[in-house]
Amino acid sequence: MMKKIISLVFTIFLSFFLISPAFADEEVNYIRDDVGFITTEEDQKLEEQAAAIAKEFDFQPYFLVTEFVEEELEYYADRIYQTNAGDVDGVILVLDNLDKVWHITYGGKGKERLSDDSEALLWGAFNSEDTWYGAISNYLTAIRSQFQPQLRLVDEADLLSSDEEKTLLAKLDEISERQKCDVAVLTVDGLGGKTPEAFTDDYFDYNGYGQGDNHDGLLLMVSMEERDWHITTTGYAIEAFTDKGIEYLSKKFLSDLSKGNYAEAFTIFADQSDAFITQARTGEPFDVGNLPKEPLSWIWLPISAGLGVVVAFISVSAMSSKLKTVRHESAASHYIKKDSLELTRTRDSFLYRNVNRRLKPKPSSSSGGGSSSHSSSSGRSHGGGGGKF
């Protein structure tokens, strides 16, 4: 009984820090850390991040980590939200640090305003970071992405000039809207300890990329720390960009990427992505045995001219030889007078035989095409590939 009273008193105490809709003009505390995981400065930054979401989208983003839960966490989270936000649209992520469990509760029409997989998405965003500040910030970023997806060009590593950014972003937006499939580019200084694949998958998922119910799209990530690049695909892009296709695509832009011609490399990526999606719409995406035809190199021009001269010489020589009236005969029969020899007996004698054997090629186990896929931390399916530059 005493535990329930303590829990009730704590809930009432907490309500003084989280705001009810009736007091919308007062300062709101969206972030509550009862354990002491984040600093005062970090808390202030997170409050500003949450307040901006609430103001721009009329959606309340709450977060609470505590050790004072004496009832089922689901009921506790519901009661906390109702006590402090009522029926206003929003969401709260509550963590019980003692039992290491979590629960997400939606307020008002909060669940309807977010995507169907929002619960997995929000928790995945939080759980993908090692630090508490980074985890809570990711959670808030994932909420924002539900209303305002990230730009299709994010140059955090500052590799492009302002004019290059404007030109490239316009191209990416035009292709993405026309193809109904996001084509995006991201540059970063480092990966924060993640693998290139995990980092790129998470960034795509938690920043609102992808169109339609299947989140169709792809993202090229470039990290300068270890000179990594990675392409992640989701939805229709998994089908359109096969493993072999991504290998072919990367060869088109890696040379410029390695040389520091970043604007050119990203432009090639965008144009090639457009061509890949267009080809996939025909039902035959670029893949093993169906890759784009490469134009002939200039080096073949003199070779072709030389071959032409040789063929012409042989042809002229052959025609010239037919004009000669006197020439040696290769067979002795041509020097025998017709009907001057009569054979009385003939016989066929077997002398030898020639046998030609050809090895029948075996089917290669590695010749299959298609796209390999995996699940990201959000639970979504991704394809893709990457490497160094």
C-alpha cells in the first residue's frame, strides 16, 4: 500500500514539471531524467529540441526515465501522459531503469499522425545510440522526421560549395519526385563507432527518408574519417538496385570521389540512380547479364582502322590473283591428259582419325543476380553495399 502511495505522490509531483494543455503558455518540461543520466546543459538542449517540435507540429514529444515505478509500466505511462497532457496529440517514451523495460504511449490522435511502424521506429532510434543524450536526441529527431523528412542532401562534412549544394539538391529533388523514390546523399565526418551499413541504414530510417508505404528510396553515405562509402536501399529501391547493379554504379562515381571531385561524383550517382530506376520500371532491372552497355574506348579507333586496312589488303590481293592466266597447280591430276589413265582396281585404306573433345562449362554458383537484404535496427528491410574510396 505504501508503495502505491509513493508512486501516486511521485506522479502528482511529476505533473508540476510536465504541462497540461490548459497551461500552454507556461514553460513545459518535455524531458524528465530522474536518474541523472544527462547533464543540465544536455537537458536544456533536448528541451529546446522537443519544444521546437511541439511548436511547429502541434505534437507533444515527452520522454521520462525513472526508477519509481510500482505498477505495470503500460498503465504508469498512460497515467503520466493523461495527467500531464490530457487528450493533446503526442507521445511519451517511458523507461524503468530498475527493471530495464520501456513503453510508448500515444496521446490524442498521436498514433494516427505517425507511421504504422512508429513504435518500432522511435524505440529503434533511441536504442541505436550509446549515450543517453544521443539516444534521447535521436528519439526526438525520429518524431520530427514523421512530419518533416530530412533534406535529400545533407553535407555535414562540408565537401560542397553553396552553389554546388543548391544545384545537386535541385537534381535530387527532381529525380525523387518524378520517380516516386527518394534519392539522397549524406556526407559526415565520422560514424560514431557504427559500421557504415548500420549508420547509413539508421540515418535513412530515423530521418524520414523513403516514399510510400514501403519507404522507397536509397541513400549514398560518405564518411571522411575512414573514407567509407555506403549505399542503403529500401522498398522498391531494393529491387531496382541489385547487388551487381550497385557494384556497377559505384564504379561510375568512385574515381571522382577518390580524387576529391565530390560534386561530380554525387551528380553521377544521381544521374545513374535515375537511369537504374527507369530501367527497373521495365521489369528488368540492371543485373547480371543485363548491365548498361559501355561505350567503346577511343583506343579502339586506331585498332579498327588498322584492321580495316588489313582486311582491304587481303581482299584486293585475292581479287588480283584471279586475273593471272598462268599459275602453279596444287594437284598433280591437273597435269594428266584427260581419259589417258584407266583404273582397274580401287581400295579405301583407313589411315587415322581425329577426335576433338570440348569441355562442357559448368554453371557457376556465383553467377546469380538479385539483391541481398537485411534488417536494420528499426526492423525495416534494407539492401545495398559499400566500401572504401
